[in-house]
Amino acid sequence: MDRRAFLRNLGVITGAGTVSMVLGNISVRAFSKSFLNVQSVNGKVIVILQLSGGNDGLNTIIPIEDSLYYNARPSLRIAKADAIKLNNLTGMHPSLMPLKSLFDDGKVAIVQNVGYDSPDRSHFRSTDIWLSASDSNVVVDDGWVGRYLANVLPDHNNFNTDHPMAIQIGSTQSALLECTCQGTMGISFESPNQFYQLINGSIADNDPPPNTIAGNQLKYIKEIAALSIRYAEVIKEKADSVQNMATYPDTRLGRQLAIVAELIAGGLETPVYLTSIGGFDTHANQAGSHSNLLTGVSEAIAAFQADLELLRVADRVVLMTFSEFGRRVNQNSSGGTDHGTAAPLFVIGRNVYGGLYGSNPDLSDLDNSGDIKFKYDFRQIYATLLTSQLGMPADRMPDVLPRSFETLPLISDRNFLQGSPGSFQLEQNYPNPFNPSTSINYTVRVPAALKLEIYSAAGDRVTTLINEYKEAGSYSVRFDGSKYPSGVYFATMESGAVRQTIKMVLIK
Amino acid sequence: MKSGNNLNKISVWDEAAARHILSRSLFGYNKQDVEFALSITLDEFVDNYLLADQPEPPQPGAWVNDPTDDNTTENTRELIYWWYNLMMTQGYSIRERMVLFWHNHFVSEVSKVSLPQRMYWQNKLLRDFAMGNVRELTKTITIDPAMLIYLDGVRNRRGAPNENYARELMELFTLGIGNYTEQDIQEGARALTGWRVDGLTAYFTQDRFDNEFKTFFGETGNLNYIDVVNIIFNQPAAATFLCRELYHEFMHVAHDEVSIAAMAQILSENNFELKPVLSALLKSVMFHTDEVRGAKIKGPVELMVGAMRQFNVATPDYPYMRTVAAQTKQELFSPPNVSGWDGDKVWINTTTLPARNIFTDTVVNGRRPGGGDLTFQLNLVEYVRTFSSSEDAVQLIDDIAKIFLQFPLSENRKEYLLNTLLDGAEVYDWSTSDPQAEDRLKLFFKALMRLSEYQLS
């Protein structure tokens, strides 16, 4: 990053920041990230789980009292007695048993009949529609997550952040994380260790390519090279710093979610993760394969949720599933189901308001192909995650989605209250100078999500002392400097767009 | 694109043109290849070499004829190495490049097809038609055993249609989305009924065939699979769709509908024979413009086989190549789904790009990252001595770049490569007789092939 961009990020040029006077000589790395952080996500994370191939929604969430369902599925139907009852009319596939206790605890929201107008039954086109959040008749090349990261987060580009903006576990990168304005916003890898091994010894190349077709291809490759070099170390460090505390199934998805949990708990500030599992295109002999798929998904999710809670980061994370479409109501003659339309979708997390949203599909009112009509637009779910979970102001929706969408009350927002000027007060630490530890007192006047971080004089973040929602009150937290060398340190408290910083001196 | 629809033949057949055509129609090339191409005319090189019919290669093993051989792991491995070897040894023919193109077009995956024998026969079919008639290829692949299994054609029968093949036939293989209706899929599926597979053979069962009238693209009759393909190819979208794919394969991924339409005209005027349109394209002004050069991102197989051919490796390490193919996401006979590999930028991400770099390092080192020698060891001093500029460091870098890179090197990059090669020595001290020459050349080639430019074709 050049100096001008650096200064702009610090707020010197725009005048938006208050920190630059205090921290004039702090290096780019820490504070470009901090600047990014204040106006964006406050430690909140969304984990997207893509079920590729078109999950059979009707056999996932089952209308247990609907004779039309039983008639349409002579051999594939799930008997009422076998379904896991959610209420008088609705049940879950028995293979989703691992999610039952989460549902009972109110951590699973199930939104019924999610889809879009003029549904497309091509895997590829419909996947593109879901990833891009476009209308059915509009082709958009980038992803809604990529646009969120590029358009809504403030003046930055990929290379300014300490931690990657988005991570895909797996080594084929999705269009979800692309933005046509800035290129890829995320990185992908199979595992932190493998990633680190791959990158070791690479050198970045900063020659600007010419603005030609070939030059743009070259620019993309160079960006990927720079991204991978930049992030390999911090990812390995974060993954190595914690251990999973729950036992995951030994499946590809289980391993993916285990990595995500480690990275979140290890302190990586990446706000968006993408995971995926394939195999849902069940045209033939569906019963066994679909059951196995649902078992795999629900076991992995249950382990993930348990792990997040044991690792004490569950308040920050919401997981959403999606699939490019549901399947035809009538089963086909191969013991399977063909491509369909709307389907249920899961939103899972400790701050989720659990329960069923919307009623069972109306199987007496299908479209011309015999498919379910959608009731909730999938962009409503995205809009909800962006605003309620990631704290995006509602008026920024058109920067990410084709227009504004009505949100659903899926997620508790008590953790997303952001501070306003005067809503908290950070006091000077005592004692100061100190050796080896000191107390930092602060007062919260308006409940909010707060973060307190310590930086060295060189601008490296030393530790994060607080990153959670705090009720009003007076608090004290200790900073133990025994592991660190003598010198000047800064403690920065932030919430929403407000930040306060104190200077502390450690003398050994 | 500035050149627009310009399928006129280029007037100058020079080294730059030869390098570009070799880069796009083979899997890598070496110095001798450029010299050979320039020793004859452009017309001769394209029509008598690149597009000339080739003899049928020997089968990978007797197992391909035995449907009961269930040694699938070993047979799949053998099949992959066999194809790598054909790519290595194809000579001046575009055929294997086209077979890979068709493999990524008429996609099947060995995991669902279950017998690698069937993938061999599908591969042979794609090779038989590699530069042949697209419409006839489409008819034949429709009743290819691997395809019948892969897209559930074997489950498609009278009274119980399975639409899987009908949909992909129109969406991915011939017309593209938006050029057919849901009704065309349903009616087309009915016309495609009746086919089953026994072992390695497809056969028609009259009582599974929907022996009634169907209406497909407005034509009504007791249509069968031949009618379906003929009717599809009567749609103007068919020639356009296929030429768009060819354009992406040989030019670049940008859209240029004017040029694509001009190619489509050649294809349909020639009754869907491929050679005329390929010949015109490879000789055309639009193919040889500067901005097309270096504008394609190499696929993993192209990258790996290309590296072997650039260094004239006689005994490539196929097991290692297969390992890298998995890391870089192009396992032959196992495309990710029915739409095949996306290609282009999707090839390159923060995992696959480092894996490519480690591959080229490994080729130069002759040793796998975890230890263990490759099946070959390069002798780089001997290799660079095949260049007349071998003792002139600056010129040598230019000459080698012409084999390894399609994208012009900036002065900065040249200087970086020169510094790497000299490793602290003065430029006039460079000599391949220096005891350090082999080590310096190792550093140089690793740096060269780690350049982002090396990923471009």
C-alpha cells in the first residue's frame, strides 16, 4: 500500500479518524486493519454451508400431515412416525437427529419455501443466481459476499488487511467471494498447515501489468500470489493457537468446519467462511444417499456448534445452509427426484431465534412444472445476515443486493449494538508505568459490543483483551506484560465507529 | 476486441506467429518445434500437420475390452498415464488438445460410470471425432455407454422419462441456456428413451422406447435420438454455441459475438465439419493479434505436459504428475461435475497457484518436495547449450523466454532473472563451463517458471 492510501485509511486525509494524532508512527499493518474493523463487523462471523446439487427440501423438512406429500412420494416418503416432530404439522428427516437438541434449544431457525421468482432449474445457472444474488433474468459475474466485502467495508482493498476478508475451505474458489470491482476478496485452502507448506519461500512480484486482456489475466495471478503469501502465516498461527474441543465426524465437511472453528477461536478476524458438500443431485435411488448426506451434514453442524460453545465464540457465529434449488414434488421413476425450486434453509447459532419461519409448502398450489412456489426470497436471508449479523446499515443493501429486501427476525441483535460518542469511557491504566501488569478500567454507559486491543509501539497487535457484548457498568481488566519487552504500548477500545486509545509504558 | 470479426489469413508467418500457434494447439513446445513450423508455410503447418488425421493409438491394455475386469483403481491409473503419454508424444497434431476439449465438453466422470473401460471407449470416441463432424459426434455420444450411465439415459424409458441427459444435451452440449424450453426437455427426453447398457455395449430396447408422437422444437413425429440431434443442429444457436466454446478454448475467455458468429457461419456452411473453422481460426488475423497472445491461463495438464515438452523430457514422471493434477484440480476422467472444469481464473487460487509453483520447482530439482527422485533429472547445462546464445546471459534469457513464456517480460523481470542467473557474478563472467553453472541454471529456471507470466499461454 502506498503512503497516501495508508494515510487515507488512518483517516488523516478524510478526517474520519481520531487515532492518527496519538499513533502517528504506527505501522500500516495493524491500523489499516483496525480502521477496517471499526466500520465493519465487530468480530461477527457468518459461515455459509453450500449443499451442492439441489437438496430435496421436501424430504428434509416434511409436511407430516399432508396427504399430497405422501401421494407424491410413494417410495421416498418419510412416514410421520419416522419424522422428527417439530410441531403438529411439520417434521424433520430422521437423519437430522443431531440437530434436534439444537432446535429444542432454540438455536436452529428453519425458513420454509426459500427461492426466487422465475426459478431456473439448471444447476449452474441457479447456483450462479444464489451466489450472485441476482434476479433470475439477470446475469451477474460476482458474488454477494464479494460485493459486501468490497463495497460496504470502507476504503480498502484486499491487500491492506491483516487477516483475509473471506476464507473458503476447499481448493476450488467460488464466485461467491468475487467482486468485479476488485477481483477476489477471499482466499481458499484445504487446511492451514498444507497452505503454509505450499507458500513457504514464495516471493511477491509488484510489477504492474499492462491494461490488456492478457495483462488483466496476469494481474489476477499476481494478486493471488500476493494474497497467498500474505496470509499463510497468520492462518497457520491462528489455527495452531487453539485446539478443537468437540469431536467432529471424520468427513470432508467435518474437517472443513473443524478448521473454521479453530480459525475463529484462534482470533482470525475474517468475517465470512464458505464451506461446501456435494452429492445432493439425487435423480436416482435417493432414499439411502439422501439420508447419508443429511446425517453427514447434521453431525458436522452439531459438532461445530458444540465446539464453538466450548471455545466460547458461539455468540459471534451464525451458520447458514443453502442449495441451488429443492427438488420436484413428485418423485421420478428412478427412485429419485428431479430438479425443483423453493426449499427450506437453515440458519443456526446461539444468537439465532430458533423455530420455523413460514408454513409448509402448499402442495395443492404448485407451478406449471409441479414445483413449489417460493414464499421467502433468498435475498431476504442474505439481507438479514448482512444487517443483523454483520451490522451492515440497512441503507447499504443496494450496494450488495439488487435492491432492498425485507429482513426476517432470525438473529438477536443485542451483540450488534454499536457504541456512539460518549457511550463508553476508557480510563488511563493504573499503575503506569507498570511491571509486569496493570489494570485498565472502563465504563459502559450504553450496552454495546466492545473490543479492547493492545498494540506495541511498532503497530503489532499484542493481544485482544475484550471482544464481546457488555451491559452498562464499570469494569476492570488486567493486562499482563510479563511476556512482552519493555516499551510503549497502546490500548484501544472500540465499538461501532467510536474509538478511544490510551498510552501505557512497561518498564522492566 | 479491436480486430473484430477478422478471419482473414495473416500475411506474415514469423516466429511470433509460430510460437502462438504452437502454444495454443499443443501442450507446450520447444525450440526445435518453432524451427520446424517456420520451415514450412502456415497453410502446410496447419492443414497438413495440426489438423491432419492421425493413426489410432494402441490401446492402454487388454483390460479395455473386458467388462468383467474390476481392477478399477489400477485401470484408471493406467488410462490416465496412457493419455498423458499421448499428449507427450502427439507430434505436431492438435488432436489430443481437441480430445481434452471434448472431454471437458461431453463430460462424464469415471466415479459414476464406474468402469474405466467405458471411459476409455468414450475417450476413443472423442478422439475419432476430435476434428470431425460435431453433429455426428453428438449423435454417437448420445448412445455412448459411459454417457448413458453418467446422465441417466439408461433410466430413461417409456412412461417414466428421466430428463437428465435431455437437459444437459441442450444446456451444456449444444445450445446453451435460453435456447430451448422446458417442454423441449420433456419431449426430447421421451425421444431419447429405450437405450440401455450391458457391460461395454449400448443397446436399444423397443419396449422401453416411447413409441408415440413427440413435439420437439415445433417438429412433431415419432422422433428418436437421431431426430433429436438433427433438430437441435438445425437451430442457429447450435453452431454459435459450439463456436463460442472453441473461441474460449483457442482465443481467450472474453466474449466477441461478432467473431463467434463468423466462425459459426463457417461451421454450419461446412455441415458441422470442424476442420474448416479450426483452419480458418488458427490462421486468422484475429487469432494472431497481440492482445490474444498470453491471454489464456494454462490448465494444469497443459502446464505439466507443457513443462515436460519444453525441457524435452523423455521419461516424464506420470505418478507425480497425477498427484499434482489432483492438487491443481484437473484429474482426467474426473471433472468436478457435468459442466466440466470452469477453466480460466478458476484454475488459479491461493492453493492451486502455490501447488503449480512447487511443481515447476520439483521438475527443475528432479526431486519431490517430501524427498524421492523423479523418474528424470534435467541436465540444464546441456539443455541451454542447445541454444546458440548459451554463453551470452542476456540473449540466453531472451531466447529461453520465447520457449517458456507467451507474455512479454518487463525490463524489471528480465533484470530479476538475469540477477538470479548470475547469482552475484558479472554478466561477462557467465559461462556454461563454470562449475556453478548447473546450480545457477536451477535457480534461474525455478525463478522463470515461478513468474506469474509462466501461467499464461
